[in-house]
Amino acid sequence: MKYVVIDFESASTCDLQKRGAWCYATDFSTFLLTVAFKVVDNGIPDRTRVLDERQMMAVDSELLALARDPDVIFVAHNASFEQPIWKYHM
């Protein structure tokens, strides 16, 4: 089994606590600072990769391949935040 642990860091003038993750993600002022991800394949973790804003906009081939693979599971410790950020910013 292969899975990816992912974590976004972002900034915004939108108040995440008051507006919620979906409003925060769609707010015009919200932007990504970094995304960190680690691939775990058959229980063996690979190195953690951190992409900055420039690298994310260039579309990282490894992350894209993982996202396109239907057998790869994405894990996030705060998935209710990561899901709208992925949808609207990736």
C-alpha cells in the first residue's frame, strides 16, 4: 500500500476560525506558502518534500503522478482544511 501524508501552509486576511475552511480556501486573499508531503510505500517512508509557492505553480511531476494514481491514498491530519485547499489551489 502506498499513501501520501500532506500538509499545506497558507496565509490570508480571511479569518479561518470565523469563516471555516471552505470560505477560507475560496477567499481572494488566501494563498499557499508551502506544501509538505511524504510518500510511504509498504510501510517505508521516503524523505519529506517541501514545495514553495514557485515550485507548486510549476506543477511538481512527482506530486502530480501521485494524485493521478487511483491506488494512492492521501492522508492529512486536518483533512477538513487540506481538502478545500487542494481543490481550489492545486
